[in-house]
Amino acid sequence: MTDRTLPAVRLGETGPETSVQGLGCMGMNFGYGPADAEQSRAALERAFDLGVTLYDTADAYGAGDNERFLAPFFKAHRDDIVIATKFALSIPPDDPGKRIIRNDAPYIRQAVEDSLKRLDVDVIDLYYMHRRDVNVPIEETVGVMADLVREGKVKHLGLSEVTADELRTAHAVHPIAAVQSEWSLFSRDIEARVVPAVHELGVGLVPYSPLGRGFLTGAFTDAAKELTDHDVRRSHPRFTGDNATANAALLEPVRQVAEAHGATLGQVALAWVHQRAAVHGLAVVPIPGTRKADRVTENAGAAHLVLTEEELALLEPIAARVAGDRYADMTFASAGREQ
């Protein structure tokens, strides 16, 4: 049964048209511990039935395994979806647990060919630079990406976790359709400089981890103990020790708002992100990740939940009180490089 309830929005002035909410696919088979393939496939199909058209992956998720996993679903719905993937995190053959950031031309050219093959497509709709290699001028990196557009291998360009100045420099080389950065009730550092630059240039914004990597759903009572050994969140400061305990206490106003609407905590957190579009005059398409069909349905419902000014004011102080950084090494994120 099809229930296409999500409205559409255009990412950037010349970017792709997508549903107002996308789906982050990393966790389908990577990153958050053991996964059930059939369950993940059911989540993908439910998203499609609900009208989700933007599906986000990256070559670094499981060393390409995430792209391979998604390929059959993408092939079945190719004409109706927007495929987004990324390059930049190289995996050394002798150390599969390590990531090296690369933005050089030879790497990019090999990365796009590898992604096209794994995804089993002729063109990638939205191709992101996943992370910034500060040793390579960004205009050189985007120049190579622009060549991929001219060659018909990529339709639109995106950048992830870039600073405002990096975005401006890149956009002058080739139009950038979307910037992907973490943005949630727990993470608002991009509002200082990146968001104004995105608005100024007419670029779309794709918030990843809009549910605080699950923390904002209220799923954790003791995150440090509840995460499996293979869950990447165990290395994130917000999920460890006293930080986890302090952050769990910050969810009380989210619960109050959720109860007032008969909604879940996750829906309130996502509704807050959706309403940033009007606050900042942006095209905003969050990509909450899940591998459960019922969660996909729940998340899609948040696109129609409208929070009052009083409720927004109640939620406003949360981010400033969060304990711990987004990453152990914040140079990995734009906030770590903003001047």
C-alpha cells in the first residue's frame, strides 16, 4: 500500500527536488551494531511507500558494503528516488578500522567509479565531499567534482561538514546543491556561521543525526552500558560516562512537548529541525536514520507536527547545556575549523 504524504522541496536553486524528509541509510548494515537485513529492507520499502525520495549513503559505510546493500532497492525504484553518496574517507587495506581523509583528484576519480559500480547506476544524483582535507585547496576538489558533472557521472554536488568560508569558496567554482551537517536539538553549532552562508548562497541543508544519533528519542537510560561493542557511538563523548547521564536529564522538556501533542520524543526533535526551514529561510531536509519500518512511519509523521512558539522556547536552552562534543576530535567537523 502506498501512502505518499511527504511534500517536496528543492535542494539549492538548481539542485534536485526531494521529499522534505530523507532517510539516512548508514545504520542499515553498518555502524550501530548487528543489523537484520530483512528488517532493513522492510524499512526501505516503507520509506518509499511514505514518499521518501532522498536516500543517503557513503562509500565509507562498511567499506562499500552499505552501497552494495542498497543497490537492489535503488535499482527497483531508480526513476523515483534521489541517490546521495559520498567520498573522502579512505580505508587503508592494512588497517580497515582506520579512516584517512582524501580530497585529491586521483582518489576522487577512483571513488566515483567504485561507487557507481557498487550502486549499479550510471549516474549519482547527489555526490558529497564527506569530509574536508585541509591540505588540498577546496577549489581544486570541487573542480574535479565539477568535471564529474560535465562527464555525466554526477548530477549535483554536495559538501559535508564544511565551514562557511569553505562553502563560499566551493560555490564560486560550481553551484553546491546541499550542505550536510549535524543539526539537532543537541547540536546547533552550525547556526553561528554555516547556516547564514547556506541562506546567502541559496544552498539546501541536509541535517544528519537530527535525532542526536538516537539520544533524543529517549532510547537510552544508560547509553554507555546499553551500546554494543561494535556501535560507533561508544567513541562519542556525549554517550559516555557522566556526559550520558547529564544529557539524558535534558530530555524532560522534549517529553513535555511530546505529551502535549500525543507524539513521541523523536517526532518532537524532528519537528524542531523541520521548523528551522522557516526560521532561517532554507530548504531543510533532515535524514533520520533507522532500520525499522515502524520508526520510518513515526519519523515521517514529524513532518506534519507544528510546534508552538511557547514550545520552541521551552526547547531552546537544550543545546547549550549538552555535555560533551559531537566527536572526540572536533576538527572532523566544521565547528572545529571555524575561526
